[in-house]
Amino acid sequence: MVYALQAIAAPQHHKAKKKGVVHSMTVLLVNLENNNEPYIGVIFQVSQRRYKLPKDANPAYLQLLKESQHDHTPVLVERAKEESDIIVSVKKP
């Protein structure tokens, strides 16, 4: 005799923290000149695309970006998604 039982290991739905896109990049230029905008412009060596660091972001992120530009060393740059140009966080590799 065969019995059909409901699967005990049914998928569980957890609200997992979404991880953004992280790339290791070296800064070419940090543009601090435009004081009117709410963002600081950042250009990396791997792309001529202009990324944006919010001016109210953690000050350590700006410091790491400046060090990357000065020392020509990579930093880990996180964005919410691949299409976004807004920098969410910056860390040392």
C-alpha cells in the first residue's frame, strides 16, 4: 500500500538580505568640485562610466576612494544592482 504524504521539507520563505553587486576597481578620479549635487563623482580605471557616491555616505568610503586614486590600489565597490551608478559601500579587498 502506498500513501501520499505532504512533503515535510517544503521550501521555506525567508526574507533574505539582498546582496548588491560588488566589483574590485581602482579609482581614476574622485571629483569633489561640484558642490551643488548631492553626489561625489567617481571614475574607475576599468570604465569611463561616472559613478556616484552620496555626499551623506560613510566618510570612510570617500577616504578609501581617495586612497585608491592616490596609491593605485583596488577597492571593493558595492552597488544595489548592475545597472545602478550609485555606490552603496566601499571596502578594502
